[in-house]
Amino acid sequence: MIQTDTKYMKRALTLARKGVGKTSPNPAVGCVIVKDGKIIGEGWHKQAGGPHAEVFALEKAGAAARGADVYVTLEPCSHTGKTPPCCDALIRAGVRRVVAGMMDPNPQVNGTGLDRLRQAGIDTACGLLEDECRSLNRAFIKHVTTGIPFVTFKCAMTLDGNIATATGESRWISCEESRQFAHKMRASRNAIMVGVETIIADNPQLTVRHVKGRNPVRVIVDTHLRTPESVNVIEGKYANITVIATTEQNPEVHLRYTRQGATILVCEELDGHVSISDLLQKLGRMGIQSILLEGGSRLAGNMLQHGLIDEFVLFIAPKILGSDGFAPFALRGITSIDDTIKLSFGQIAHIGQDLIVHAYPERTACSPA
């Protein structure tokens, strides 16, 4: 039975992954319905506000769902949001058993979905492939339990750890396959974050290209509002998804940006700069669950030192730049190996000519097992 259950939960996880990047602020969920050893219905949550995975699977199974086993990556919901409770739909369908990958950490659910199923006489089990299920929805879990977005730092670097030459040139350190993967990462996050120095030096678009996907919100950390009005993130057609985080409170200065469609987010000040902790809380209240941090080195170093990065994705190119280049993190004051910021490696793989390395701070509870 364990082998059979695992087989169908793996299928539910495969389905759930189809919704990654499309369901926020909801989690990505997959569901498989099995009867007499055959899959009779399956589905995944496709977009926020739309039917949940269980509803799609029940529709495909039809009347045959009575007496069937259900495998779902997340505990069926028990509250009414934009859609009715999934546990009620499963009860009406007369299923025999529900196996959930993990409990829903949302305080509105958190065990009540499984409780209602048990009260209706349905056998339940929870925790099958839980690590995989939790990894799939790390951003949702962090946001719904803390109110703060999950932050992934992404950069391309040479083998000797440089992200740009002494003149600031960085195009292109990584190979084409790495750049395409990076754009997939953009499409799967709610927001991209960069510092104003990156905007001034590179004038990036911060949009999704090379792959299909929606453009994330663009967050510019700009303490003193030095962002030029002529740059792509302000002057381009997507100015309406640009947020500038600042400590400046002058409405007349704000108007220079807001009249072009950008949003100004006034944050608390910390050591003469935007308080990133306050910024993340404000972005979380805006419904942003996941952020792709793309630089520069000062912003990345600040966030690293304050423990605000949950995941590192590094594209390492087989190139040597030398001692005159720029490091990805502007860190000061570390004089002992014992004081270094320690990470644990996750997946390491080849991508084109490069290596892609996933790493996680030892302190984070959202790291994959």
C-alpha cells in the first residue's frame, strides 16, 4: 500500500508543478483520484480564483468517485474563499479515503479540512512525501505563516566568484541556457528586486523574455529616489508594475514617478538606508509571496547579513575574471572563518556550459530536506 500511495502522490506532485508561478496567492496543488487500481480523475490548481485541484479531478471522475481514493499534495481546504470548500466537495462525492501530502499551514484551514473529512466517515492520512510537498510551496508556506515573502537570490558568476568586470561589464557571463532558465525563474516569482545602482548602471527591463510567462512586479530599492525618469522600468510600457521603495516622503518628488505609472512605497529607515525588513513586510501585505533578488552587491550583502535571503541560485560559468572584478555580496567585517555565513548545498547540475548551484542558509526552515 505504501508503494502504491507513493506512486500516486508522485503523480499528484507532477500535476501540482504545472501550476507553479500561476496560482499566487494560493498554493500549487495537484490531485489524483484512483479506483480499482486505475486513475479515474486528476487535476491541478491552474490560477488564483479558479477551481482547485480536487474540483477538476472530481469533475473528470464523475460518479465513479464514490468509493475512490484521493491523493492530494495539500490538505483540502475547509473555508470559503473565492471558491467553496474542497473538503465538502469530496464528502458529497462519497470518496472512501483521502491521502494528503501535508497539512495546510493557512490558519483558516490547518487541520480542519482533514477533521471534517474524518467526521464524515472518510479515512484520512497525511504526511506522504511531505518534504517534496513543502518544497513545492515554500513561498506560500513562508508568506501565510509569517506575512513575509520568500526571497531567492539569483546571479551569474565566473568560476572565481565575480559577477562583473572592474568596469561593470557583465553581459554575458552565463550561457544562453542559463539565461533562459533565469527568465523562467522570473516568470515564476511575484516580484524582482534590485538596487538603484543596478538601474543606473545597466538600465535593465526586468521583464520576462526568452520564455512565455507573466512579468513580475519590479521592486527598486532607492533610498533617496535617484532612479532616472528615463530608464526602462519608469519610461517603458510596464511602468505600472514598478514599485520604488524609498525613505523620501516628499510628494512633489513622488509625482515625478507616479505620473508615469510607478508606485512609491515609503519605508522605515535603517542605518541611512531603506529598512529591508520593513519593505518585505509591506510587500507581503501587498500579496507578494515570492521575490527574485537580482542585485546589486550592496543590496544583496545587506540582505544576506540580516538573514533575509531564503535561497541562493548561482549560475557558475567556466570563466576566470581575476581580482579586479566585483563579488556578488558587498560584505564587511568578516575576519574569521568562524564568522562566515554558512550555507548548505541543494541541487547541483549542469546547464549548458555552466553549473547551476542551489544553496540554502543553515538557519532557514524553508530549505528542502
